[in-house]
Amino acid sequence: ANKYVVTLYYDNNNIQEIIATYDEILTLPIATKEGYTFHGWLKDEEIIEDEFIWKYDSEIILTAKYTINSYIIKFNTNGGSKINSIDVEYGASLEDITIDSPTHKYGNFIGWDQEFPETMPANDIVIEGSFSINTYNITYKVDGEIYATVGESVERGFAQKDSALVDSGAGKTIDNEKLLSLEPDFVICSAD
């Protein structure tokens, strides 16, 4: 049986030759390429089967058909304001991407846990934001008079009538039982 050379063009820099035998099954390889989806082999701009009985009586050239993939950059703001994800094609430059800093009602934005790579890799990226935690001075007032002030600031501390307030900075606990018996009108929380 006659044999023919099949030239496979994966891209301009990657060429492979395989031998096809007339009237025998030819199985074409899957052409993988980072950041792309392979759709098949083109002959005269049409995709041919990847396994078929060879009926051509000449050598042929086949070209791999790819489409470029897009990947997602996700932003985890850890409870802060939402930053929308971005779809980016593989290999695209990320040098000009700027992202607004998220806000958080309990803290100030410190920064992201990583820099953008120069170009989009062949995978999704998750970037984590971090925040400093605001601290507050806690002052209890009963009938307009200051009853107690926490010795040191507490992180995001808010008093509740049914539990004791623990000052995480000083390791102290304010006795809410005594405070509850006085029925305070309000508790003032002021930022440092």
C-alpha cells in the first residue's frame, strides 16, 4: 500500500510529520497548547475527523485549530466592598490594570496579597485583600453620667445587655450585671 507524509502544523514553530498508509486507519494526535482550546485539524479550512481511513492519494498539510482561552481574576475582599471579577485572555498584558481599593466598615484597606503578573497565565487568579481593624473606646453612660470606660481600646467592640464586654486589649471584663441593674440609656462607642 502506498504511504504518504502528513505534515501537521501545531503553530509556526511546531511542525510534525506522520506517515499515512492508503486504505488504513489514521489517528491524528490531540494538539495541546497552553492557554488555548484545541478544536481539531483543518484541511482547506475545514475540520476533519481525528480518526479516519486514509483515502487521499497525495501528501497533505493539516493545521491545528485553536481558540484562545480567557481566565478570571477574582478579588476576595474579606467582607469589604465588592470588586468585580475580570475576564482576561491568556497572555494579555496586565501592566495597565488598576483596581480601586475596597472599603470595609470595620477597618482600613492595607493592600492585596500579591502583585499582578506581567501577563495573564493559563489559570484563574484569586487576589486577597486585607484590612486593619478599627479600634474603639467604649464608654458606658447611665442617666447622663459616665459609669465605666474600658481601660484600653477594643477591636470592633459593641456592648450588649445580655453579655459581658471583654476588653481584648487589656484582658478585662466589665461586669454587665451591675450595669444592667442601673438600666443604662445607651452605650457610646467612639473611634480612637
